[in-house]
Amino acid sequence: DTAVSQTPKYLVTQMGNDKSIKCEQNLGHDTMYWYKQDSKKFLKIMFSYNNKELIINETVPNRFSPKSPDKAHLNLHINSLELGDSAVYFCASSHRGRGDTQYFGPGTRLTVL
Amino acid sequence: EDKVVQSPLSLVVHEGDTVTLNCSYEVTNFRSLLWYKQEKKAPTFLFMLTSSGIEKKSGRLSSILDKKELFSILNITATQTGDSAVYLCAVDGQGGSEKLVFGKGTKLTVNP
């Protein structure tokens, strides 16, 4: 069984569109994250949720909005997509947070044309 | 601002060689340092280090943390082509925060 899953794996879309990426974890973890990995492979955190509450919101444009219907899911919705949003987005989860091992999903490669 | 610096950025070796990857950090309220291996897709966890001077070992991979000098090394002995990957170092370093700060990674290529 996949521990952290993301859908879709690939997403190609036009500038200006709105899209969502879904993430689910079946590990019973309390904390979930979204990371963005740019073309230079640099991994940077975007959001963190602990028991459905936002813990971190780094300097991310308002066009990005995380939504957590329950602690097993953390979806990422992006409005008005821009070329610079093209990247691989990773979802991750950890038992509690604060240095606990994070387990990553397979990633979603977003390409904005 | 918390910072994690890895070196070298890339490394090419032959099978059977031993490699050492470096990670230095500057963080407030250090809690732990983690190593990940990233092949084509998602990073996979290797080690978590919290105590200085205690080596963690898994097969041909080992890692040690020096909290006084603020660095960690990841050793891989008798490298194999399957070790080719980007190795990421991450540090949990801010009180009350849930985030890890990642280095830019070391790209290791092991040639047959």
C-alpha cells in the first residue's frame, strides 16, 4: 500500500487556469506538508498542516491555497497559474512534526504553458 | 536565516570507490539533521541524527553529526551504480516550527 500518494503525477495546463493537486497519507500521521522543487532541484517548503490547522505559510503567493478536509488529506489548489509555477510539487507527512522523519509522496510535475 | 550548505554539489566516481558527502548548517534551536536520497522522484529517508558523535549505519552507508562544528557527513563505501542519486541534507532548526530546511543536494554519479 502506498504510504503517501499524490494525484495527478503529471499536469500540463495553460497560463491563467486553476488546478488542484491531491495528497493522501495512510500512515496515521498528524502533520502534512507541501514542497516545491524547482528546475535546479532545490526543495523548499510551502505549507505545513498539523491536525487540519495551518502551521507554516512561507512566502507563497495567495494564488496557492492548501485545503485539508481531514488529517489524512492535504490538497493544493492553485489559481491563475503562471509560467513560474512550473515545478515538481511534493506532498509529505510526518508523525508529529518538529524533526520527525518526513515521508514523501511521488511528486506531481506541473508544467504551465 | 537558517542555512544548510552541502558540498560538493556534484561528484563522479567509479564503482567500488568510497565517497564522503558534506553538510554544514547554521540554524537556531537545532533539533535534528536528516539525510535523504533522491533518485528520479521523491526523496527517501536515510538517516536522522540528533546526538553528536554517534554514527548511524545502514549497510554501506553511514553518517555522523558534529554539533560543535555544525556539520554532518554521509559516507558510502564500495559504491555501486545504484547509489547514483541526489543526496539531500535537511535540518530542523526553528523553535516552534514544523519545517525542515534543505540543502541544495549533492548529485552523485557512480560509473561502472
